[in-house]
Amino acid sequence: MRRIEGLKALIFDFGGTLDLDGIHWLNAFYLLYEKFSLPPSQSAIKEVFYRVDRILETIENRRELRLEQMVRTHVRLQLEMHGIKSTLIETAMADEFCYLVRQNFKKNRALLEKLKSRYKLGLLSNFYGNVATLCEEAGFSPFLDVIIDSDEVGLRKPDPEIFRLALDRLKEKARNTAFVGDSFSQDIRPAKSVGMKTIWLKTRHTAPYPDNWREFTDVTINTLAKLEEILS
């Protein structure tokens, strides 16, 4: 496995990376609909998922949403739009999603604590405005020098400007910084475009990507647990 040398900082994506270790939220919901034998097709699940995303981006108290409230709201709205009325299924889906996230919170809190002794650490995410609240809940906050939520700064990945903003707030040069994320289009390509090193969390759940992906990727890993192996 290739190693990356000379880094001074790491910037992480949140959704699909620090919370689900390479599984995008949409893919996690595909798996949950399948597990609970629910009828919507993947295309219908995807369409409703992004409709709910847009709703959560506008609710008044979104910046205070903790994990359980956020996920339960997401699941409830999805099932309502699909015409599925079952409190038992709604609760079971939300509970399972939260359980998976909390397991990753625990593992990645320990990982960030180790990395903090060697690197500046930042987080950059397209989110609802509550990613700082979630980082506090997860126990990540003490180890993060910078937390940037798209809702708060008015910029969204893959706009290169939000990556430059993260570097500016971290007070670090792009060439000394690596971005760690699960999405090729939202994380890896734009991070490379501003001169950062890139560590792609690439798994069997990864969305389709172009044939020339290696041009933009310094290292691939299939779990964040491998991150320490490639840093020197």
C-alpha cells in the first residue's frame, strides 16, 4: 500500500466518511429498505431521499439537530412520501441507522485522537448546518481545528472555493494537506484541483466513477482503520 509523506494536515469529509466508513447515506438506506423488505425501487428511494435532504436544509432548528432526531426525521419523511405507514418499521430503520453511525463515531473518535498528536485536523462537509453539533455529540470536536458546514458558509462541494476556505481557516498549504473522503466527485476530484493530496475511501458501496480516477487519487483505502498505515 502506498504511503504519503510530509503531511502537516488532514481534512475529512463527514457524511459517508466519519459516520459510515465508506457508505453514502443513500446507499445505507438502499440496504435498509432491502432489509425490511420495503417495496420502493432504488430510483424511487433516491428521488425521495434527496427531496427529504432539501427539506432538512430548510427546517428552522436544523443547526441544533442531534443524530437521533435528525435520522428519525429523515426516515419519517421518507416513509411518508412512499406512503408507508408503520411506526414499527420507522423506529427500526432509524434505530439501525443510528446504531451503525454510533459504532463508527466510537472508532473514529479514537482514530482522530491518535492523529491529532501528529497533524492539524479539519472537517469539511455538505450538511444541514448541524455538523458541528454532530461532531460535539460524537466526541470529535476536541480534535478538530476547523469544522466547515456548507449550510453555514454558503458554499458546497465540489466548489473548489470551499476547499480553499478550509485550507485558509486551517492556516495550511494545499501541498501539505490531504483530503479524506468517500465521494470521487464531491471530495477527491475537487480536492486535487486545489493542489491537495487525496485519500479516497473507496468501497463496494462507492458511486460510479470515471476511468481516469487514478489521476486524482494519491491513495485508496477501504476503511478508515487503514489510514494510519499510509501516513508516515
